[in-house]
Amino acid sequence: MAGSRLEKFGTVFTRVRDLMRAGVIKHEERPIWFDVYAAFPPKREPLYEKPVRPLKIHAADTVPEILYKEDAIRAKFFEVYGNGPRSFELLKPNFVSPCQRFVMKYGELESRGDVKPELLFEETAKVLLADGIYLRKRGGPAVAPQSRDPLLNMKLTDMLAEQQRDTDTETNIPEKQPEPETLNPDRQTSS
């Protein structure tokens, strides 16, 4: 066997020598330097020795936590509203998520300074609602405008019951009966 190809085991000379003994390299195809190295071997065999490194005990690298003010707003948004009403559209490069819109509007309202800090979160949700972005609280009904059509709030059972009442009242109204013919004095019946 020729041995390992790693330089860690043996030298280049010993590996070429072993390849020639195994018949992989013919004597005529040997490298030019082989005869010179065999005639004048080095005083110290050039073996690979793994350098001994003293074990350094590194102090624990402390990476400071990088938290921005927007991170607290995002955390509260995801806690209250979840991912928002729509999924993320990652294929659109200019897509802005509902959370990012919320953060931008929050910063805008905060920079104005006309809203109290404790009411700023709710006011931001109301402003986004006015802009047409409906946010649904986790486990609760969707936040929607109050001026909705009352027909949308009707339940199917109520609609069917109302339709049944309408049909019942139509069938209970007696139809107009033809009036009996009055005898025409000009027309007399013969008996």
C-alpha cells in the first residue's frame, strides 16, 4: 500500500519510495529530485509535528445585548396582535409588514408628542384602523370599523326565521275572491 495521502504521515520521499515499491510509479518515471534526496538525505528527518499550543482559557466573551426601542414595540405588537392580519410576502422587495407599519406609525405619533405615552399603543392601532389596516387581537374579535352594515351582523338562523315569517304572513292573507255577479235588471233569467 502506498499509505496515506496526508502529509502528517511520513515524508514526500517515503511516500514516493513506497509508491515505487508497490509498482504504482515505475523506476523510469520517478521524480528528478528522488535520486538527489536519496544520495544526500537531510540531517534531520522532515516530519510533520503538530505544534503544541498551550491551552488558553479564554474569558467568556460577553456579547452585549443589542436592543432597540422598536424591539420593545414589536414584542408588544406580536404579543397583542400575533403576526397581524396577513402573512409575510417575502417575494415582494418593497413589502412592509403590518408590524413594521405599526412601528413606523408609533414612532410618528411619538415624535409629535400630542399623545400620552401610556395611550400611544392603542392610539397607533386606531390610526392604522383609520388607514384601513385591520388588526385582530389574539383570541379576540377583529378590530373593525363601527359603521358596518347591520345585515352583515345577522345570523343565518335569524335570516331564516325572518324569511319564514314573511312567507307565513303571505299565506295567511286571504286572496281576493271574485265578487258574486249581481243580477242585472236588464238581464232576466227565464225559468
